[in-house]
Amino acid sequence: MNSKRFDIDARIEENIEIRPDIFLMRAYCPDIIKEARPGQFCMLKSGLIDSFDPLLRRPLSIHKTDRETGQLEFLYRIVGRGTKALSMQVKGQRVHVLGPLGTGFKIREHEIPIMVGGGLGVAPLLFLAQELAGRKGVLILGAVTKSQLLRLEPFKKTGLEILISTEDGSFGNRGLVTEVLDRLLVSLESDAKANVTVVACGPMPMLRAVYHLCEAHKVGCQVSLETIMACGSGLCLGCAVKAKNGYLHVCKDGPCFDAYMLSWD
């Protein structure tokens, strides 16, 4: 996608801890919202950091947009100094935002999406579910236990069918999201499968299992990859992933890929 990008100091409207070490930030970014597509990301740096340590911004998926208020949402986990600094910011302060970046999901009009999110992998899927509201589609959300499920209420507001799985059985189906996906695909007729596209984001073992299920059932599959990024624009070549024909870069060629282009073994 060749959307216009912006480099702005955005006003923080809210930055709250919704689970231990997991935060939801809302920032005023109306220009970015106009250009953003589901699956794209932004590079963020705390406005509290005046030095070059840490030097680089942190890549965060666009979680949700509100075109009326101009607010852009990011769902993130504290994993290092950059995200720790972001978590310390409060309403009214500024955050440096570069975006939108990368390539988003591609869902055609006739396709029926089955979205699969594991853990924090739900982050880019709410924006997609928001854009698909009113269409036929299924959302499969998973976590280890009920307390780790994220953002159920906003997902419910999209009107999409939601299936939930927890590994310990504390909520929804007991087991992995891939088990729920397998049962769902088995239940579909061959004609219905021809129009299905599975969209997944989560840990790499989950994505690998999703890909192999889609391959076995002969349905389309797109994945959003999470990796360490330095520049966010393809200059540093630090986020390379192995494809069937060479290498691709998550920041420029992704983060959303046709799973059949990638090498999974």
C-alpha cells in the first residue's frame, strides 16, 4: 500500500494499563487515520525521552480508529525501555508517531474472513473487524486463561461471530485457537471454503499451525508478523523473513503477508 505517511507529535488522550504490563493508548492523529488501513502500523517514541537512548521508535500495530474524534488506539505490552517510557505517559502529553507504515490486510468483497488472534495478537485485528462490521465473518480469540483475554467488548460491538478459546478451559472452548479453527474449517462445505480467507496474528508457533491448517483445507491465509524493527521503512534490512523465493522485510513488504509466500519449515 502506498498511503501517505505523517511524522507528528500527537496529543495523548488516554494511556491506561488494562492488564499487568499491557497498555491501551489513545492519541489524536486525524491525518494518520485518514490514510490508515487495517494491518498497518506506526512507529512510536515517548515524548518524555529527549535523549537518543533508546534511539529508535517502537513499532505498534494500529489497534482501532475513530474517525469522528480523530483518535488512534495502540495496544502494547512493556517489553523494554521504549515501551516502558510509553507506558509512563499520561493524558495531555505528547508522543512521537510516524505512520501509517507497512502493508495491511487484503480482504476482497466476496471473501468471508475468519480472523484468528492469540494473546496480544488481537492488536491489529480490531481495526480489521471494525472495517468489516456488518459483513459475514468469524473471529476466533484465544488466551491461556480467561483473565488474559483482551478487548472482548469492543470486538463484540462489531457484530461479527466470536468464538473464544482458553487453554485451561476457564472461558469458551478448552484448548488452542487452532483447534477451534480446524473444527470450523472441517464444518464448511467445499464451495464455502473457496471464498474463505483466514487472517491470523499471534505467536509464531500459532501462525505456523494456522498456515498448515489452511494449506490442508485449501483456503486462503494471511498472517501479520511481529518482529523487531529498527527503521520501519526498509532501510536497515533488519526485519527480514524467509520467503519461498528469497527474503522479504516485515516493515516494508508486510507486516501482513499472504502466508503461502513465506517459508514455514
